[in-house]
Amino acid sequence: MAIDCSADPIGSLKQMFVNKTMGPRILAGQQPVRRAVFLRPHGVAYGTFTVNPDLPDTLKIGVFSYPSFACWVRFSSDTLPLLPDQGTTLGLSIKLFDVPGRKLLPGEEDATTHDFTLQFIDRFFVPNATEMCAFTQAGVVGHNYDTYLNTHPVTQAILNEMDKSFPDVLATPYWSCLPYAFGEGEYVKYKVTASVTDAPDDVPTNNPNYLHDRLRDRLLGQPITLTFSVQFRRNPATMPLDDATVAWSEQESPPIPVATITLPVQDIDAPGQAAFGENLAFNSWHALPEHAPVGSLNEVRKVVYQASAELRRYLNGVPVGEPTVNRPPQPPSNVIPQPASN
């Protein structure tokens, strides 16, 4: 299949991310096979997604019409697993379990999960699927992103802003960047903020797993609380649905808290926990129709993320499709086998 960004940007992006990005890594012996993007995990944690009990009826839409769900949260970076984990794009993915209703992702309509995907900036670096294809073609096929960036100053400016480092995965808000339906005729973007503010001032530069270690230490010592908010589209002129480079003004439309994510004390390095998290696949189309993803970049994610997940799970010997039951927080009988004492 030839790359043709004008005629088939979504199919071309699928080929570039799955065949041309994942493919060489697989042929080089990557094991287990990783995601195409955000493949550097910092940790996955279980918790509870609790909808605020005092929401007005106008906000009790879809998942927000239920009291709570079990959830898993994955913190990650868009870089290779063996590289240092600081100074790269941070991502946050949330998977709710036991969500009633038919979902939107083709072939997985009966899934009982619902996903949210966010990252550490309030807008995306290209406006739409066609431009994402052209940008990716310049880098993945042409191996020279400058051929695109030299004529796209907005993209270059956003990428410059994304070139920042945080001492903690909780030291930044996360935004969905892309819009979603919120019931009939309404659109929102999502935002997640953490309640912790005591990130360290002195961050060691010689620990390639610093963000992971910091998150593990936090959760070993105290619960983590995250606030989940929705930001409504109040002005179509300043809040476009298919130009993701435009941030929606929080002065014009302040985010409204609608739920709280509580991650209890836990060890993210407990046996099996990281493996369970890495076998999860997050796709914003694992969603109820009331929260349908909007815009051409979300259409790209539907196809590319699903293809990536199916290939990764198949080659890793993991069942293709969404889990039907949640992983319990404790092992059977609450017992971990211990070495025999002398």
C-alpha cells in the first residue's frame, strides 16, 4: 500500500505506525511487543473512579450517570522503554470496568470497559488527520521531520512547548486534546489534575527510571487522588472540533469537576501488576455513544490503536479483545508464595 495522505490519511497512518514503526521493532526481536506510541510505562495502578454525587442532571450523562467504577490508570511516555523516562511527552490512560451498554469500537461493541486517553498539553501539535499523515510521512518515511516543520510554524511552536521535563508524573495536568460528545448536541474536552503538590526540587539525572520510582514511592506511602473534569464547548468560533492545535480557553469555559479517581496504597511493581497493565489496550472508542470521539484525529486513533493492539496482543500470546473481568487487587487467598525457611 502506497502512502497517500491526501486520499487516505487514516490508512496511510495505520501503515506507518503499525508496519513501519512497530514492524522493524518486532523484526529486531522486541519482546514483549510494545505499543506503537506511549510505549514507555511509568506504572499502572488500580483504583476507583467515583462520580461526584451532587452532579446536576445535565451532567449525569453516560458514565457520569453511575456512582462509581473500578478503574486502572496507566502513566507513560512517548519514548522507547530503554531510554531515560524524563523529558518526553507524558500520557495518562484510564480504563473503567463493568460499564453497561454497547460501545463504539467495531468488533468490541460488547466490551464492558470505557477508556479515556490524555496527555500533558492542552492541544495537539497538528490540526487534523491529513496533517498528521504529512508530519508522520516526513519523519517515518522521509526520516526528516524538518521538511514538514519548516513550513508549519504552529506545529513547531507546540512541539517546542512540549519539550519540557517534570519531576513527577503528577506534577502536570493532563488534557484529552481532542473533543468528545457529551450527550446530544454537546461537546467537551477532558482534563485530569492531581491533588499532590510536593514534587521534589532536586531530581537526580542519573536514574533512567526516575518517574517510575517516584510514582512507586508515592503509592507505597499514600493514596493518590485525581480530579476528572469536563470542559464544555461554549463558542464554536474559538473552540473548533477538527483543529486540534487550538486550545479551548479555560477562561471562556472553566473545566467542571465531575469525578474523582482514587488510587489506594499499592505496589506498582507487585508480581503481575505491570504485566496486566501492559496487556491492556486503551482506545477512546471503547466508549458509550454518549461520549463519542469527535474529529478526524480521533478517527485515526480508532483505526491505528485497534490495529496496534491486535498485533501486539497476538504476538504476545494475549487474547485479542477487552478483558471481561477486572484483576483483583489481592492474589487468591491473599497469599503470595514465600521461599521455604531454613
